[in-house]
Amino acid sequence: MPQERFDKICPSPVSFLENRGCTPSGVIRFDVAEPDFPPPQAAVEATKQALSSGMFRYTSSWGIPELREALAAFLKSTRQIEYSMDEILVTTGGKFANYAFFASILRPGDSVILIKPFWTSFKAVPEMLGIKAVEVWAVPPYHLDEEVLKSAMNAKPRAIVLNSPNNPTGGVLSESDLRLVRDLAEDHDLLILSDEIDWAYVYGERRFVSPASMDGLRERVVVTDGFSKVFCMTGWRVGFAAGPKTLMDRLHTVQEHAVSSPSTFAQYGCLRALDGYQEYIDRNLAACRRNLDSVLSTLSSTDSIICSEPEGGFYVYPKIDPALCSSQNFCEQLLKREATAVIPGEYFGDNRNHFRLCYAVNPEVLKEGLGRIARFVEGLKNESCLSYSEGAKK
């Protein structure tokens, strides 16, 4: 890949502070999609025990059998999908599972459909691999436009990427959305990457439905997931992929030659996290629901930000009044003036003046950060973003 093309790839939101010469110290961080809840204590203890017991050598590049078996039961319980152990690959994080899909199943010159707005890596990885991204807009917050998708089939795509609940909008695909995907997949011989990393974060009467559970889709879908978001175990770097054995064999080849295998002791910690997981998930979901109420209440108190209630996830995706400020300037000046970090929509392929705010944080931190945002917005009503920028330089 030519260097100049590589340099144009949008950075990950996790580098937002780094690219601006900031350090996390003193900054309230709503920018990273990382739940600020403790991981299951049993998982922490099991990780320690694994280290103490000498579980620090290579494992199978597929992952330890016990974890693969437990994940098969987990997917049956949470997604209503039957997988055998041979159809599950334990990966070095959910992101690597996604990377392995692109690297093993698609080829340079192939096209893949991305639904906007999308997690930035869904565009960056195909671009690095010479795969063409065909971008189509979702119907807000994250539902499918039949005519737009049908038109995108003219690009003769090989696959489509689904991410529900969606990062950054929190939208959740409905069964009617998935029926549309099924029809298009059958008519145009599409494979489907279904990133389900936030599957448990769904509110109200809505429910999460995996496309792999839909009649006629199982053999076309690769499900990716991990322990980072639902179990708050981001640092363990353990994810997994599930799908037809022929596709899993191809993902496995990428992992085997790229990273060998996931961390051994981390896998044993993740295995323990799957014991009695529902109570842990319910507790975190309730905390997020309370935090979301605080976010909606505070942001709706200003007439310069429109913040719709998300259907899922643990982030909101508000829109800033363009007369007030651009989203890029808003985020940069909020960081400089109020030491509070959020991510502009441009990172997600969106130039409509949105930003993403992660609210899975300590309630007191959330309250302080929301107060800073409200204060900042009030200041912007009296002086432009340009004035803020000039003031920061003095």
C-alpha cells in the first residue's frame, strides 16, 4: 500500500487526545468506548490463578478448548445460535476477529458495504488491505434504507458489515432490517460480518437479534464479539469469532500466522467470566440506564444540542447546532477549555455535526463532565469557536 494512501487513513478515536498533545491526567474521558465498571472479580482471580499455575505458555491457535466450549453455550443462550466448538475461534480481541474476516475472506479489489456512521476500523482495515468500501447512510439512528442498499449492489459487493448496537449511534437493527439483509444476501451472494461486541446493551422493550439467528443466514454470517465491553475486560484482549467451519478455518489461518494465539492466562480469566454472567450484566446495564437518564436530562437543557435517546450501546450521539460550532471545533475546544474529551462524528465517516459521548462511567465523574459541557456550550453562545481557539493560543 503506498505510504501516502496509508497516511490518509483516519486514526482511531483512542488517539484523539494523543494527537493533540494531551495526557489523560485531569481530563474527563468520554471519548473512549470503554465501560468504566470493574470486571467480574471471579475473572480477575481466575487470571491470577492461571498465572500462578503456570498457564503462560502457548495455547492452540484456536484458543483453549474449555473456552470454546463455553462460548458455544454462551452464544446459544444469548443469541439462540447453535455452534460447535470447531466453529468458534478465540482471538486476540474482537478487533482482530474483524481484521481476520477482511484479511481472509476478501481480496484486494473486492467491495464491502459499510453502513454510516460506522466504527472507524471498519473503513481503515479494508483500506489497508486494498478492499473498496462502499458507504451508505443508515436511517437514524441505525436502520436500513432498502432503496439505498439496493443501489449499492451495483458495486457488486462481496460482503456487508453490520454493527448492532451501533457504535457510535447506539442504534439497534430490527428484525425487518435483518430480513432485508437476508434478501439482499441471498440475491447477491453476500457474506455478513456481524460485530456484536455491545449486544447486551439494549434498553426498554427492544431486544438484540443476531443476523446469524435468522432463517437462511447462518451459513453467510461471521459473528464477532469479545469480553471488552460486556464484561469490561478491555485489557485482557480476548475476543472470538463464530461461523461456518469453512469460514472459521480461513480466519484461523490469519490468526495462526499473525499472532499465534491469544494470551493464555487471559483466556482462563475469560472462561470464569462466563460463569453466572447474567447478574453481572444486569447490574451494569442498570447503571448505564441511570447514567443515560442524566445525560439526556443535561444535554436536553441546552437548545444548542439535540440528543436523541439511543436504542442501545453505552454512548449518545448528539448533534450540535451548526450555527454554534462545527463538531470538530466543538470537540477540540471542549478538550482545551474544559479538559473534557468527546469524539467528533468525522471519526465515524459522518460530517453532519455530531459527536459521541461514552456514559458508562462513574456517576460523579459523569455529573462533573456534563457540567463542564453545559458550561462550555453556554460560553459558546457568547463567543464563537474561533474566539475560543484564539483565546487558547494566548
